[in-house]
Amino acid sequence: MRLQMKPHNQPGYLFVFCGLDGSGKTTQITLLREFFRRINMDISITKQPTDAVRSSPIFRTYMDSPDHSMYDYRALSLLCASDRVQHSNQEILPKIAAGEVVIADRYFYSCLANLRARGYTSDRWIYEVSGFVPKPDLAFFLDIDVDTAISRVRSRKQEKNRYIDTALQHCLREQYLNIARENGGVVIDSSLPVEEIFQTICSKVMQKLCKTTDMH
């Protein structure tokens, strides 16, 4: 089922990156930021959900512990969706309205992927809420096999002992691919060399910039 996000119709651009932890989002976002700086375009990097949600007890329980009995996941999903609506409209939209390029590390697609991966496939409220969120100009879905993604996460010193639900990661990967297909996302094989991945992303971005410029 397709999300109902609305075209923002602003002079700036919104590019978002989704995928498993360890799929290479940070690396590609950094490269894209430097590309925009070289061509002298105003650029902002942001992340969803915001730190207010990431530091909350309910979020940390689902991220750091196998015991989720204290909370209902739907409650966390609603909290994250609310945070994304607020952040997208109060932080992202004013920047693209001012002509900036905004790159988001995760976006509303991640909220849907997590909800569906945990079995909440019949929930329709999330599709209604998506109507209050600006649609990205491009949504990149970095795809990597789960074992490699987990290995990359474990290689980070601060996360080497982090709890990871492996079965959930497999479900998430499947849902990200489904959501990309349903919503016109760009799937990128992030097992390829970093520069090759970036060239693909950069090509898609340039096509979007040129197409928009031609329209004006």
C-alpha cells in the first residue's frame, strides 16, 4: 500500500536515506553533503526520529533489550510518527522553502517498515498520518544482507555489545524493499564499493536537479 505523502512544491530539495543499521547510510550522506558543498548549495543534515524520542525509555527499551513487556510497540510507533510529523513540518519544510537542500538520515518510511516488520500489517492509521508529511524528492533505500549489516554495527566500538534482534533485521530488510517498490524509492546495493554506490546516488540526484531546473 502506497504512502500518501504530499509533494512539497518548494524551491529546495529533500533527499532521504533509509535502510538497516550498518547499510552505509552515514557514509553516503557524508559524501553527498560534501558534493553539495562543492557546488555551493546550502545543505542541512538531519536525523529521524529526533533525539527527544531516541533518548526516551520506550525507544531505548526496544533498541537495547529483548524484553519489551513494559511497552506496546504501537505506542512507540505512534510516538515516532508524531515526532516525524513535527520534525518534517517544523524543521525540514522551512529549510526547503528557503531553497536549501536537506538530507535526512531515515524518514517516515522507516516508521512504516518497523511497524510492518513487527506484524502490524493491518494498521491503516500510519498511511493517514503520512498525508501530513512532505514527500522527498528522492528516497534512497540502501540494501545489504543482514549478516554484513550486523557485522558492520558490531565493528563500532560503542556498539560491539549492543542487543540486535537478528530475525527482526531480516523482516526489516524485506519491508524496506517492499516499501521502496510501492513508493518509487531508489534501491541501492550497498555491498558494492563505496565510490560506486555514491556515483549511482549522485547521478540520480543530478537528474533530479536538472529536471527541476528545466521545469523552471
